[in-house]
Amino acid sequence: MNRALLRPDGAKKNFVFQIFYQVVILVIPLVVSPYLTRTMGSTSLGVYTYTYSIAYYFVVFAMLGINRHGQRIIAQRRGDMVSLRKTFWSLYCIHFIASLLALAAYLIYVFAICASDVKIALVQTIYVFSAALDITWLFYGLEKFRIVAVRNAIVKLLETGCIFLFVKSPSDVGVYTLIMAASACLGQLVMMPQVVTAIPPIRFSKADMKEHIRPLLTLFAAVIAVTLYTVFDKTLLGIMATKDDVAFYEYSDKIVKIPRTFIGVIGTVLFPRACRYAAEGDFKKLDRNFNYCLIVTCFIGFAACFGLAAVAKTFAVIYYGEAFAICGSVMISMCPIILIIGFGETVRQSYIYPLKMDSTMVKILSLNAVTNLILSALLIPVLGIYGAVVGTIGAETVGLVAEMWVCRKYLSFREFFGTVIPFAAFGAVMYAGVRLVAHWFDGSIIALLVQIAVGAVIYCVLSFIYGYFMNATTRGLIESVFSALKKRLRRAG
């Protein structure tokens, strides 16, 4: 039996590998997206995005609430091999059955309900099937982020190579869909042999399965609610507006997602430990986790929000082409989402899910979903793509306020805003500096790079001065980073 999988990696190592993976998925879209917007065009990309959004609903059903519940319970039981084996295999059995039901339901949709783009929707069947093989939650629960990061990076690189080789025109939307769906399936499939070796199958009882049903259904309700206000916007745009609007929304969101993804790294890495601290009742360490996550969220979030707003219009034209120029304005309107989602994810990862406030979270997310559906349904016919943006911002804001209120026992609002306000000020100063520089240049690539460089220098200098000389928590983080770099340099020397 291979026990290497069962030995958790250190938090620093996990953080490094998560950063590595996020850099990979940052660079790849930066390379691929301009190629796709110029090669496939807004209509074909809109068809892919619309069919993907439909298939995603069935994937959500297949996954139930397993990502959160699975990661949490694996983190709690990994010290007992017998308990770990029973927990994993009983949980995976439920997951596999749900996945087969979701696949059958999707095929019924394709052949009996789908009215347009049936061939593309049929190719998405591969993507729906990939959910049955998804065991990422196991690796995250075991704190083995390296395996997932390396796997995903390799699959993404293969996916990118195939796109450049085989996608040449708008008529290749089927080929593009096949590449994306097959890469998702391959990425999950390659993990299975290692898991079977490290955690051999074991006989389990109905009771072993039954204990997972309630938490899975509770978290499933939460995931459904999240889906309704994160993915349903694209479906509504496809129904109430045009497929071109779906593409513009999707490709604006791709850029906005990049800083959101980086913000989520530290929360993802520290979540298993937060679960352990919560189980042990160690609220001091739980609070420390939250403070670290909040500082990272503020540093990245305000830089991205103000920085992207300052250069979005120029960036959209240079990056996507004139046909996607509207993405600049859409990105500006989406910028607040970076911070709102970042703060919400910090609260959820640090307190709500580790403390098992699942039922409360379902109610909050249901409120978010209703808010988004009402706003989007009312505003998309009037404002088009911007109606979807307002719906998302409104839903996320309602959710954040509710989450912070629920966690008021653990949160110090004075400390929270004490951390937020300085970074907001630095972001505003950076924005003013970038816009001032923009008046001296035309809309060229050189001008864009100069603006980004000026903004980065202003923001980083102000943040360093504040963090090192005026805030004890951030000073500790900065010193630990410098210490780690010195050790690396000594070893390299």
C-alpha cells in the first residue's frame, strides 16, 4: 500500500503549488483567449458558453455537495486508515451513483428537450461524465495540493496545444467543445489509479453511506443556490438576449476571475486546517487564519479592482480585438465583484464551513439566488449584459452582508474595516496615478504596459510601507516571506 499520498504536505508547500497552478491558469487564458476571440468569433464562443452553462447544471447535480463535505470529513479522519477508507469509498459510491443519474438526465435533455445546437450539447456529455471521476476533494482533504496542481497544469497545457492545432475557424466550435470536455475527463481519470493504490477499497455498510446523506444534501442545496447566481446569468442572457452577449459576458468574466482565483488560493490551502481548528475548538488559530486570508484578499482584491478599472477599455481592445471592445466597459462594471466575492469566500472558508453552519449557509445562498434571479430577469431585457452584472453584484452583496452578520460573534468589525480601509485608499491612489499617466499615451501595448507598471509600483510601495511599519500582522507575513526567500537562496548557493 502506497502511504505517500496519506502524508500531508506543509501549508507553505501547498501554497506554493497552488500559486504555481494559478499562474499556469493565468498565463494560458492570456495566450488562448485572444486567439479564440479572433478565430471563432462571438457567436461560436457564445454557443459553446451557453451549452456549457446547461451541462454545468447536471455536473452540479452529479457532485452534490461533495467538494466541501468530502474535503472537510477527509481532513478530520485521515489519521485513522480504516475510517478513512470507509469514509472515502462510501462517499464515492454515493457520488458515482448521483453522477450516473445526472448523465442519464442530461442525455434525456439533449434528445428530448434541447431545441438548438444539439450536436454541441451532445459533445458536452463527455464533460458531464467527467464529474463521475472527480475526486479532487480527496486530495484537498489530505492536503496533497501538489498532485492536483501538477495534474491540472499538464492537462491545461495539453488542452492549449490542441486548441492551437485544431481550432481554426468559427465552424470548429464542435472541435473546441470536444477538446475542453475531453481534457476535463482526462484530468479526472489519471488520478484514479493512485487513489486505488493508496486507499484500497474496503467493505462498508449502509450506515457508512447514510451518515453522508444529510450533509451532502444540505451542501447540495447551497451549491444549487450558488449556481443560480453564478452560471444562470449566462443561461438567461442566452435566452433573453443574444449568444454574442453571452460571449461578451463570459470573456469579461474570464479576466475578472483571474484575481478572484488568486484570492481564493490561501483560503483553499488553509481550509483543511481551519476545519481541524474548529473541531478542536481552537478559535485563536481560527482567527489567525481569517486575518491572513483577509490581508491577502485586501492586497490582491483592491489592486485588481482599481487596476483593472483603470486600464480595462484599452486592455479589451488590445487583448480581444475591436469586435470585443464592449468587454472593456463590462469589465469595469464587474470590478466590484472581485472584492465582494473575495470577502465572502474569506468568511466562508474561515468560519462558516469549518464551524458546520451549513444550514445557515443554504438560507443565505438561497437569498442570493432569489435576489439575482429577480434582478437579472427584470434588468436583462432593459440593460442587456449590464443587467446580468447588476444581478450578480446585488446577489453577492446581499450574501456578504448576511454572512458577516451570521459570523458577528467571531468577527471584529472594527479590525475588519481597519484592514480594508488602508488598502482601499492605496487602490484609489493607484487608480488616479494610472489614469493620469493614460492622458500622456495613446492606446498602444506600450502605453498599457507603462500604465500597469506605474500602478504596480504605486500600490506595492504604499502597501509595503503600511504593512511593514504600521501593521503587526502584515509585518509578520512579510518577514516570513523574506525569511523563506533567504533560505531558498542559501540552498541554491
